[in-house]
Amino acid sequence: MLSFTLSCLLLSAPQAQEAPTPDADNLQHWLEQIRPSPAEELYRQIGWRNALAPAIEEAQQLGRPILLWTMNGHPLGCT
């Protein structure tokens, strides 16, 4: 009885499916999944500054805060 139950469980278990691979037929689908949406690229419209002194002057003139991003090491943690 135990072997019958185990056999039923093994046969009813989901089978591993083959991983999808990009090809000429589904290339457009893959590109749609990979490319960022317009909402995900809105940060590119921000007028980022790469020098602190001019950013401070501009922020004071406009009455805006400053985001100061500093880091030590590789930006992706690849050290």
C-alpha cells in the first residue's frame, strides 16, 4: 500500500518544464519583458547635478533640498 501511495504521489507531482529560450519567433516578447517601461525611466528627467557647489547654489535659489549621494566602492558591490 505504501509503494502504491508513493507511486501515485510521484506520478502526480508536477514535471519540470523546459526553460523558455529566446528565438526569432518570440524576440519581441522578450524585448517587451526586458525593456523598462516609461514609468520606470522617469528618473532620467530629473536634472541631476554632478558638482556639489553649483547644486548648493541652485538649491538655495529655488528653495529645494539636496540629495547628496556618496559611496565607497563599486556601485554594484563588485569589489
